Amino acid sequence: MTTNAPTIATNKLGLTKQDYVGAKSTLCPGCGHDAITAQIIQAAFEMNLEAHMVAKLSGIGCSSKTPTYFLNQAWGFNSVHGRAAAVTTGAALANRKLLNLVVSGDGDSMSIGMGQFVHMIRRNVPAIYIIEDNGVYGLTKGQFSATADLGSTLKHGDVNELPPLDPCTLAMELGCGFVARAFSGNPKQLAVILKAAMAFEGTALIDVISPCVTFNNHDSSTRSYKNAKDRETPLQELGFVPYYDLEEVEIPDGETREVTLPDGSHLKLKAIHTDFDPTDRYKSMQAIHESQDRGEFLTGILHIKTGRPTLHDFTHTVDETLATLPQAAVKPGPEVLAACMQELM
Ligand SMILES: Cc1ncc(C[n+]2csc(CCOP(=O)(O)OP(=O)(O)O)c2C)c(N)n1
Ligand code: SF4
Ligand SMILES: [Mg+2]
């Protein structure tokens, strides 16, 4: 007997997309952050992530609440405001086998958390660091954040007179090897960027413009959904071929630039602005500044450079997870301690 029941798609682990969801979102209906959560679930499903090998890390904010809404079988640490980067650095040191997935906000990362953020990038801590960037402190009712554009206004008329900080050019300045900007209203592009970030080693920064529909969605806000949609300027058509599909997928030559990612996957970048080279960070920074002067925001892979040493190279961490090391290997022993004490006398 045949049945017409629809088959549910499964990935290489035999899991369905439903296996990658979390609790029901409590954010405002239409919040850009929920659209990002949906693409994290999609990318994790397509990349066959094992949830128990993922650590979700965040600070405080509407954005920082979102790890609850995906991968409910992963590890999670919802820290305090601005401390996601520091907690991620600790998590990476303790266990280098987990994939660290950080979700932070523009307030969380670019104000109170700035000191931690810059050092995490400087140390090239292996982590995907997503900033859900709405230009305001959503959770505390919509004050301007440090990424708010000059001249943007709040609902009741206040004008932002301070120049914005740009997480992407800042990250490039600090040597970050994977810098991308996306828009929550462009899910297809975001999913590819997330998959490429999952195949990367080191810090992968993704700044996602994510409109706050409750406090920052009026016409005179540069971060409203409509204004963001009008200003978005995609740099590339992106394609991602995971390493296990390489033999089956034909990669055309020509205009398409290809980057081999550390796990062997391929990222294909077909430039829309033909003179844009994401491997040259100085030119990328110039292109971003010029686009900002024109009132546009560029999306896509803004900069990529593989092979930089990571935190593990700088600190010579062992492969083994610290929690599973035998006591004899982690303790220096009484003689070493006594010698140290002697030095300090
Ligand atoms: C130490 C500390 N200072 C201030 C706050 C108040 N506070 C909570 S969330 C937040 C800003 C959140 O903005 P953002 O990171 O952009 O997240 P969003 O809500 O916009 O997603 C602030 C200032 C806090 N919780 N802890
Ligand atoms: S206040 Fe803004 S950022 Fe927070 S959930 Fe609502 S729409 Fe999203
Ligand atoms: Mg915010």
C-alpha cells in the first residue's frame, strides 16, 4: 500500500529542523531578532550540528534572550550585560571542542561590553559572534545605542548627535578574519553567511541589522525596516558548498571568487560590485566608509582571511577538555608550588 504522507526532511544526522528549535519566542511580533533565530536554526540543521557540541553565549538584552529560542539541546550561558565576550573566551579555553555561538546586541557589545569585545577579537577567540543590531537598547525601551546613525531620531523626536561606532570596521582594524554584515530581512544571504561562519576557525563577526519594530521603526529612523530595506546594498551573491558535498557540486570558474574554509568547505563569492575584494581589508574598510557616506549599508562578506593564529595558538592550550584532564595533569604539585613561593619570599 502506498501513502501520500509528506516526508519530513532530515539531515545527515537523521535530525529534522524541529530538532534545532528552542522555546517559543517572547519577543515582540515582527522583531528582527526572531528572523535571525530562524536562520540560525536553518543553518545549524543544514550544517548537521550536534547540539551537545555547541555552546550558546550571550549578555543581556532582547537579542541576548534569543539563544533560548534555538538549539534547546545545546549548552548555554546567558551572562550579564556586556560580558558575553569574556565568558566566551573562558568557555573556549576550557573546551576547544565546542562551537561557540554568541548572540549579543549593539548595546551589549558596543557600550558596556566594548572592552571585552575588542580583546576577544584581538585574541581571535574561536566563536561566531552575532550582533543583532537595531541601533537602540530595545530591552530598556529604546534609547539610542552607540551604533545609531548620526541624525537618526527616536519616536518622540530626539535626534542622535553622536557619530556611530561600526562593529565591522572596528573588527577589521583589530585583525578579525571573518567580518560580515547582513540584514534580518534578507534571510537567504544570512543563512549562507552563518554556514560559512560555522566552517571558519577564529572569531567570525556578523553584524545583522535587525529592526526593533516597537521602538525604532518609524520613518525618521535609519534602522526602520523600510529604511534598512531601501539602503541595503548586497556586495555579492553568496554560495556555500560544505566539504562533504564538494564532489557533487560543480563550481563554475570565471567571476566567482572562491575561498576554501578551514574545514574544507567552499565559499563562493560572485561580486556585484566587481571591484570589491573581501580578502583586502584596507580596501574593504574604504568601501564601507564610502558606502556610509552615500547613505547605504553594504551586506555580505566584508572581509575574509583564513589561517590566522587563534587563541589556542597564543595560549598553547591542550586539545583535551580541561574538565576531563586528570588531576596530575592540571595541578603543578607541591614542589612546584613551594618553588614559586620561595621566589616570592
Ligand atoms: C550592568 C547593567 N547595566 C545596564 C543594564 C540595563 N540594560 C539591560 S539590556 C540593556 C541594553 C540592551 O541593548 P542591546 O544590547 O542593544 O539589546 P536589544 O535589547 O536592543 O536587543 C541595558 C542598558 C543591565 N541589565 N545591566
Ligand atoms: S523591544 Fe524591540 S528589540 Fe525588543 S523584542 Fe521588541 S521589537 Fe525586538
Ligand atoms: Mg539593540
